[in-house]
Amino acid sequence: MAGNTTGKIFRLTSFGESHGPVIGGVVDGCPPGLPLDTALIQQELDRRRPGLSRLASSRQEEDKVELLSGVFEGMTLGSPIAFIIRNTDSRPGDYEQLRDVYRPSHADYTYQVKYGIRDHRGGGRSSARETAVRVAGGSIARVLLNVQHIEVIACTSGIGKLSVDPRNLILRREEIESNALRCPDPFVAAEMEAYLDTIRKEGDSTGSEVFCLIRNLPAGLGEPVFDKFGADLAKAMLSINACNGFDIGSGFRGISMKGSEHNDPFIPTVEGGSGRQDSNISTSSNHAGGVLGGITSGQDVYFRCSFKPVPSISKEQQTSDRLGKPVTLKISGRHDSCIAPRAVAVVEAMACLVTADHLLRQRTIR
Amino acid sequence: MAGNTTGKIFRLTSFGESHGPVIGGVVDGCPPGLPLDTALIQQELDRRRPGLSRLASSRQEEDKVELLSGVFEGMTLGSPIAFIIRNTDSRPGDYEQLRDVYRPSHADYTYQVKYGIRDHRGGGRSSARETAVRVAGGSIARVLLNVQHIEVIACTSGIGKLSVDPRNLILRREEIESNALRCPDPFVAAEMEAYLDTIRKEGDSTGSEVFCLIRNLPAGLGEPVFDKFGADLAKAMLSINACNGFDIGSGFRGISMKGSEHNDPFIPTVEGGSGRQDSNISTSSNHAGGVLGGITSGQDVYFRCSFKPVPSISKEQQTSDRLGKPVTLKISGRHDSCIAPRAVAVVEAMACLVTADHLLRQRTIR
Amino acid sequence: MAGNTTGKIFRLTSFGESHGPVIGGVVDGCPPGLPLDTALIQQELDRRRPGLSRLASSRQEEDKVELLSGVFEGMTLGSPIAFIIRNTDSRPGDYEQLRDVYRPSHADYTYQVKYGIRDHRGGGRSSARETAVRVAGGSIARVLLNVQHIEVIACTSGIGKLSVDPRNLILRREEIESNALRCPDPFVAAEMEAYLDTIRKEGDSTGSEVFCLIRNLPAGLGEPVFDKFGADLAKAMLSINACNGFDIGSGFRGISMKGSEHNDPFIPTVEGGSGRQDSNISTSSNHAGGVLGGITSGQDVYFRCSFKPVPSISKEQQTSDRLGKPVTLKISGRHDSCIAPRAVAVVEAMACLVTADHLLRQRTIR
Amino acid sequence: MAGNTTGKIFRLTSFGESHGPVIGGVVDGCPPGLPLDTALIQQELDRRRPGLSRLASSRQEEDKVELLSGVFEGMTLGSPIAFIIRNTDSRPGDYEQLRDVYRPSHADYTYQVKYGIRDHRGGGRSSARETAVRVAGGSIARVLLNVQHIEVIACTSGIGKLSVDPRNLILRREEIESNALRCPDPFVAAEMEAYLDTIRKEGDSTGSEVFCLIRNLPAGLGEPVFDKFGADLAKAMLSINACNGFDIGSGFRGISMKGSEHNDPFIPTVEGGSGRQDSNISTSSNHAGGVLGGITSGQDVYFRCSFKPVPSISKEQQTSDRLGKPVTLKISGRHDSCIAPRAVAVVEAMACLVTADHLLRQRTIR
């Protein structure tokens, strides 16, 4: 059973190989009557696009989205919203040397074993290009969140040994977008930029971290006991290329804490939270990261994602071909040396998809 | 849309409140012809059971599993396997004081907001008692894994500031089970025990970490692009009560690494891996944690889970009732001061469920 | 991938073999705050129970339902509602002769081929006893329908060559329940009863038909393009033991009609239908059976189900054992000679489950 | 929760409005390594296409399929197979008069109520044009069936009062395709053609029936208790536009039969059926239609589908607009007067999809 669909009610099905004619997706379950047009999707796609700064891959992907269905006179119909993005800059010839070679820490080998066949050109289905589909799908989910003033905002919080703790900052999209690294602290951003320059000159790459915040989320989202809000976020994030870690609230930092420090006391709130009965309660701290028992509490949800170092490095590497013969590999071409700045858009998109799905799921509960 | 079922092919549906007559589950999709009896399930359940040592809660839950269906003359039938565990030690009276009070960092409040009603007795559906159902379900999944010699083994790797790195150890279940903490290093285990004694005397609790290893896993499991093997593990773990973090392979530790250090070179292997064509390849390191592109590589899968400090502490706490009125709360009763030692059984169970599900999913691919 | 769960939002998972300890089910996705108790479920179960008249099997199944979870102080919690029905009257010894023999037109053979193993006692999982679980599940769905005054009512409309067209009658449950055949026309009922007496004396059985009506259904239910309201009803009905035909509205009788006769003209309605904007429209005829494009129109939904003759007859039959050796079989024991009267309760239950599911699905649309 | 995906393992997601830029689909779960190209899909699409004879609508839809993903060097990759068909002959202006009018027995009204918005042009999402996506998807499923020599073949079995019983004929595709009606009996075909000529001159339409046969199906497919093989076929067929009835095996004709006539005795078979152990058994009759207990028996599966009269007739009709105002409607344009001949391709496609899905599901059982 294949796994190219995410979500239960608000669902995105993704398709396409990086060097086939298109990549694309189908959003099913988007409520009718929401304003949607190409420009809105394009805006988010442009944030993921490489080639916008010297920090990112210089591949010129245009990433122009085309809406194929589900929208009529500028409004969603409630029918599936299909879209495609053409692969205009594909140069399959570049990849012929990789037909029988397994790049280290890439999915070449595992795809071959799993399917017995693969499109070796640029990773095919395993290419990070696929995340553009997530960004497009997420931008449609965001339209639903906007109606309820729910805000999803991510930033780069770590590169190599350099890091920033965004829990102490007031995150604003304009500030985050003001530097190429999407780091909310401009001083740390400068240091990160310097570090990336060094790494790039070495022909190397680095691991990184993305932080994400969801604001104005109503209390009550998340489905015990297996589809908890944090659990679905974790799955969504770990499904992003190169993501290998997730924590919510205190997360791994909470291991060394005591219950008396960590517990978030309930306090009355004047405003009344999400407007529901029983939601006139707040907490004076938020180590939980906005979820209790897998259900949102009305506090901010925040989480972190770790990304492994980009496996495509220009340094010479030892590896093996399909027959097990040793190969010395030098990967040419255009590659990011750090994933975080572009992953910010993908993390937001996946968070939007999870949130939209749970908003609709809660409608079936109460 | 509720969320009490996990898995796509090998599925567990969980039911039951901690102070209702029973908790239980239904496993659907277990292949026919596998040997299964009550004793085998009971053995795993006993590992999760509290009251076995002074470290755990002294509540005497018997946790006797009863098989209701799906097994005939000692073999699985291919039909749903239902089981129940009676709640023999329920003392609902203990909980009357909690009918209208929200315990800090518990799910009392969020259940109330989500459903507009809740069983306040011992957390009801949100109680950690529900994890017994996961352990029972996981023990059935393990029968399927045993046929393929796949081994799932977890241990306590961190409590407070004390930790051990199990990647450097050869994990054996007998050794792990030999101390009450299920820590694979006996010296660290002794320190942890001393620390827990202190914490308990303070009426406090602590966060903790569980490490898990899956050995002898064939290459090729995991479904791009959303149901990656690591993504499904992440969701499964984050769905466990109090789990708030997950990483696989280098995870958060990989952020500070370079690609040239982190990449795992492919090397030929003499033995031929899982026996499939194209699986005669190994890697000389395993920073990936056994997954590439979301698909198992045939190397060991290993991951970590963080657990927040147990919220039920005997120290006096400030909180609020349903009307927003401040309440001073002193939680009496029987509670663990650290989750990891018992969570080890739950983490293993969830890993068994995910692995069994993906084994069967791969049968539909190739 | 096994198939023991029905529904997408309001879901019933069924388990149990006819001669194991219990049969039972888990309803997940039932909204919280609905009144539910054992008596309400028992009332429906009693309608399905055999042994109430000389027309039905004389097996004395008590069919006492026990609620295991999901209900607290008489109200649904929003958590899974599990229930069991004990198999008190199981006499497994009766069935030893059937261990290796395939009864004609029973599922003995196909279960053996599919699973390589089967519980041969009374059909095991394939026994019609399993339908008691559907009736219990359906009675929970009906609680949700009651809130919206949706009424589901079925009756026997055909036995052998005797039939009645319930489209011309005003169906009332009291009248239908007033005769053992559940036929809405007492004169036809008497003829049917006489026919069944003859059949029974011959040691034979007969095919039959059940008609079902859903009243007060709001317009707008059903999910294009694959989960149309009629499509989900069709699947639900064909999943009932011995059901081998379904039609909705004019159905097979519409084949010989012309479009100009069959089309249902839209007319304005004074009352305003379901209260939604755009629902102030009715139709002057209802050949469509209350669905257009797979979506309910606000008119009555009605459909028919055909049931094949009961395969268990006391007449001597020729068949084969597992090795292909011819066997002369005489089935003893207690068996209905006609399914319809008891199937009425099962058809209603499945219709309630489908309707509840689509009611909740529509909440995610608009 | 929307319903644009069919299947559990072999899944088709459909998208597109009849007068948007394209209609299309995504097949997920198709095994890798199967030969697939555009020509193969096009061949099936051409069978559904209108305008091939004077019997069908004269709209010239080109229905050229384009493959977007999932195929590499002529073989399926195991990744999603997306395809589109452009709507080249759309003349939206034709439909402006229908913006606020509900055509009798069309889905205009129910779409409006369900979604609060609709694309009124040619039915939008509710148009029969959507079935082209099913035919394309079904042709991909058929590639999988071909590997196992499973044959799916349908024909027109009834138009108005004229009918043929294909159970008495040996169905061959060439013969069926040799007349425009796809009726397997050329004499009845001629009568049907004459009847359709009359109907067409009247500006009217007629109901019809399609018969379908699945040959060489292995025993063991179908998932008790809800996803029985016949149940999934029933749902698939009732999801086709205008289909309002389904029966399998004796179906509605079995109501008047006795058990002693209807039961299919098991007999040994020389050849050994599907090659599995336990499948060396056949039956001497096949009233069951190839399924017992919802599982295929290895005998031919056969079923019938009824289609209501085409609602678009050129005769003048009375109906209502959105405000409930009476309207006299004369539908111009190009419409079939009978669905069956073109529906033959759609019924086959849906049967292929269901069969492919259950073939893969059985791989997870045994």
C-alpha cells in the first residue's frame, strides 16, 4: 500500500518525478466557498524556490503552478483541487552516470531494493523537488486557516553549532524573510551566513534545524489516542526529505526537568480563549507546547525539526554501484549546502496541512 | 473523525476508559496461521505492569488479558483478534475531587473542551493505562516479526541529567531486564536509581528518554512520500502518553555535523543482506539510522523518544477548576516518578506495530 | 488488508466467531453527549434474535449485549464504544462432522482457500450470527439519527413468488412488527406464512426481499464521485450475509422506462425542506429514490435488497470434502427457511450506519 | 470527508470538472515493473468515447490521455501514475441558461445544496464526462489483471423492454464490439437499435442494463465481513453516473428460488483451479455468481447493473429555478438516448479497479 496521500479529511495526494514532465498534487476535502487563485499558491512556492540567493542551489526552477480543477470563478468548489508544476529545467543527461551508482545517504539504493526499478534522474520520486507539491498543497490549507486567523510561521533555528531559541522571540514573517537564512535573529543570521560560506568552499554541507510556531489555534484539536495533534505533526515533519528529528514543547530538553518545574499551571483567562464553553482557561507557562493528551490547549503550539546534512556534496566520496563494485564519486551540479532556509516553507506547509485536517476532523466530533 | 486505530494493514483499534469495566483492543489484518495464545501476550503485558519494583507505581493492576476472537486451536484465523483487560483495581471514589478540577499538564482540560464531557476518573481515556492495550497489540505484531527474525529492543537511555548512549552497546534483553530501570549500563542504572530516590522523596518527578533498536529488518520497508518508515515511527511514538520528542539516526545530534562526516558510504556485503536481488550492499557507518528516503536500508534502525516529567506529583500545586477558580491541588495516590522504565515496553510495542504494518504493506508493492 | 471496519467517520469494527466466547464490535467516531444505554441496544438486538416465532430458527440465542467502554453516566464520551455479546448457546460438538466438508453455497470452502485455516464450527466468522454486531452498532448510529428525526424503517417485501410493493404503503413500524414476517401488508403476510410452512415441511428454504425507507433525511448527504450515498448503501447491503442484489429508486424497474416518464420535475415547496438555503425545492415524483448525482435530495430514500435462499436446508445434498471426495450431506440443527424477517433488522442497522457516517461527513464539507 | 478516491491498495483519485481545463486522475498503489504506455490507456478510452456511431452523442470529445508521472522507460515505477485528459470541446456559453435552473433528475440541485456553490457548466463535476477518468484508471488496473490472465468483459443486456441473458452465451469482446450497442446477440442488437431510433425521434431516452463477467479469477479474493467482493463491486457500480441497481449471481431472480434449486454443489476439479492448495474444488452450477461469504470461489463472477433513463431529453419539461420559480426547460445539445453501450467500458473499468485492489489486498493475507 503506497503512501502518497497525507491527511484524513483535508488530504493531499502527491505525484511526479523530478525529471518527468511535471510534479503535482490533488487536494481533496477542501471545503467549498474559499477564495483561491494561482497567485496565492505561487507566492508560497516562490519561498521554497532555489536560486533566490547565493545560499541556495543555483538551479533555476521556475516552479509555476497551474490549477487544473476544483476552482470556479475564484472560489473552491468542494471538488478535488488538482495542480501541476512543470519540470522546465530538467537536464536528464546530467544524471546518466548515476544510473547504476548509489550516492551515499541518498535514496537511490533503497528505491532500487523496494521497487526493483527506479528513475535515477535526479532522484526521481525521492528528489527534494517533490516538496514543492507540499508547499502548494499547504498554501491551499492555509486559506482555510486564515479564515480562523490561525497563523503558522517557521524559521531557521540552527545551522551547524550556531543556534537561536525562537521561544524567546516574537516571530514575524517580515523579519524572518528579511535575511536569506530565514533566521529570526539578524546577528546569528550573519554568523550562519559566514559559516555556510566556509562550508561551501570546502565542498561540504551541514545539518540544520527549523523551528515552527502555530498561533491562535483553538483548543480541542487532535484525536486520541493515535492521531494526537503532536503525533500527526511528527509524522508530517519526518516525512519531509532529510528531516530526522522532531520535538514539541520542551521535547528533548524536558528530559532533565522535574515535574514541579515542567507542569504548566492552569489560570483563568479574561478573554475566553476560543469562544467555546470550557475554554476560559489558560496556562501560566507552556512547556507542553500547546498540547495536552494529544489535544490542543489553546496555547501556542511550537516544535523543532532537525535536518541531516545535505548528502549531495561536491567533495569526492567513496561508494558502491549496483553490483557492489567500489566507485569514487564526485557529484557535480547545483545543490544546497544547508536545507533549513528552504525547508522553512516546507515545514510551514506540512503544519498547515495537519492543522487544516484536524480543524475539519473536530467538526465531526462536536 | 476519531483516532483510535493505528496502522493501515496490520491495524490496532484501542478502546476503554481506565475506570470503566475494561480496556481492550482489536487487531485486524493479522495474517492467518500464526501461533498465538494468551501466555505470549501476558508476558509482554507483565513488562509494562506497575508495582513490580519500588521504582514504579504501587498500584496493583493485574492486567490479565483475555482473548475474545480470531484464534482457533492456537492459531490466528485471519479474522479480527479482540482482547480485553479488566480494570480490577479501580477505585473511582478516589477521583471525585477531580470532577471539576484540571490537573496541571494533564489532559483533563483538553478532553473537556474537545468533547464537552469526560470521564474524570483517573484520566478516563487519557490515562496511561491505555498503553496496556498497545503492549498487547504489539505482542501480536511481534509474532509476525519473529517469523522473519526481526528483533525490537528498547531500553532507558536517559533520566534527568543522567544518560547512556546505547549506540555503543550491544543490547540484549536479559541484561536490560536485569535492573528495574531497564538501563543497559548497570553503573548508570545505579546512579539513576539513586536520583529517582531523591526525586521521589521530594514528591517530584523527572523527564526521561527511551532508546529503541530494530535489528534484522529487511531493506525496502516504508512508503514514500508521506508514510516513510521513520515518519510512521515518529507518529507512533508521539502518540504514546507523555512522549514529546523523537529522532532517528543522528537526529538532533546531526545538526552540527557536516555532510562529509555524516554520509554513510555504500560497501559491498558478503552475505547478501535480506536475500533480495539488489540488496547485496551495506554501509560502513549508519548515521541514517537504517532509513534512506524513508525506506529501510537493511541496516539497524535506531531511534530515541523523549518523555516529559510525569505530571502527577505529590507536591502541592496551584491550578484552576472548570469555572476558572484557583485551586490548590495535592494529588494523592500511586504514581510513577519517571516514565521510561515502563515506557520501554510501550515503545517496543509501537515499533512492532509499525514494523508489522510496513512488512505487510511491502507485500502489496513487490 | 482485512475488511472488518465499515464507515469513514462513524465506524463500526466487528469481531468474533459464532462459536468462540463472544462476538462484538467497536463503534469509533460516535459524537459525545448522546444518551446511550444497554436497553436501547438490546431492544434492536431482540428484533434480530431467532427463536421468537415458529418461522425463525429455534436456536435460543440470548444475545445479551454488554457495554464495555465509551459511555459514562448514560452519555457517550466521544471515545470508542465497545460491546460484546456472549455466545451462550454454542454447541461446538454439533459441527465436528463439518471440519472437512464444504456445505454447498456456504463460505466453508472460500474461507479455507482464502486463509488456509478456518473455524468450522457453525461457519465461524462467516456465520450470520455476526449480523448481531451490525444490529448493535446500527442501534448506536440510530441515536444520532434520532436527534435529527431521521427514520429508517424496513420490511419484508418478497418471499418466493409472493411480493408487496411498499412504495404504495405508508410504513409504520408497529404494523410491520405486528406479524412474524414483518410484511407491511397483512394479507400478503398470511400467504407468505402459508408458503413458508410448505417450504419448511419440504426441508427446503426460499429467497426473499427486503425493502427499506429512510425518511426526513436532509438534502446534501453523499460524497461524489465514489462515495455516493446510494453506492455506500449498496456496499453496506451487499456486505450482509446472503444479500446478492440492491437497487435504489426505480432500479431494475427503471430499465423499461423512458426519460420523460422517469424524470422527477422540481417544484417549489412551502416548508423549506432541511432548512438550508437552496433547499426550498421538492420534486413531484421520486423515481430517483431520493438521490441525484449520489447526493440526497431531501426526498425519501428507498431501496430493495434481494437475499438468496438460505443454503442450510435439511434435505439431503451432494457435495465434496477438502480432498475433493464426494459426500452426501444432511444438515441437522436449527436454521431459518427464509432470511427476510430477521434481515429487516440488519438492513435497518446497516442503513443507520451509512446515514450516520454521511451525516458526519457532510459536517466536514459545509 | 470527500469521496474522490476509490480502492484501498490499488487506488484511483479522480479530479476535474467537465468544462474546466482538464479531467484527470492519479493511480496510487500500482505495483512497479508493469508495462504501461499511453496507447494502452487510449485504446480503452476510445471505447467510452461518444460520437463513434449515430447511437451515441455527437459531441466530438477527443479524450487524448497524457501520462504525467509514475512511468519510466515504458514501465511502472511503483510511484503514483497521474494522467490528464484535456477538455478540448468545451463550449461553456452553451450552459449559461442553466446557471440558476435545476434540470430534472440531474445533480444540479443536490450539488447546490451540498456545496452552496457549483460549476453549472455541463454538470461540472457531476458530468458523465468524469467516467473517462475511471476508464483510464481501469485500463491501468487491467494491466495487473492481464498478468494473471484475469478477463473482465461487459456488454449491453437490456434496453427498454428488450433484453438478452448473457449467462447463456459465450462472451467474446470482438463480437460484442461488432455492433454499436455492444449487445452480444446480434438479433436483439438490431431490435434495440430500431427501438433507440424511435426513442430518439421522440426526443426521449430509455433505461438500460449492463452485464459483466470476470473470468479466471482466483479463489480467495474479498475481505469479510464488510469489504466482501460483491459488496465492493456493488459500490463501484452504484458510483457510476445513472447506475441505480446491481445484483450478482442469481440476484433478484433468486428471490423466487428454493434452496434446493439454488445451492451450488461442490465437485472435484481435475485441473486444480488457481493452483493453491485447497482450491481443487469446483461447483456444478453457479447461482452464487462466483462469490461465497463475500470471497471469490474460483467460478466466474457475473453481475448486472441497471441504468436509469438518460435525464437529458430534448422534449420540453417543467422544472424549477433556484428561487423555486417554475421554468419550462428545453435541453439542447448533444446527448445519448441510452447509457448502456458507452457504460460498458465504464463498468469494465470499475470491475478492473475492484479486482486489482482485491488481488493486492489478498497478498497481505496469505
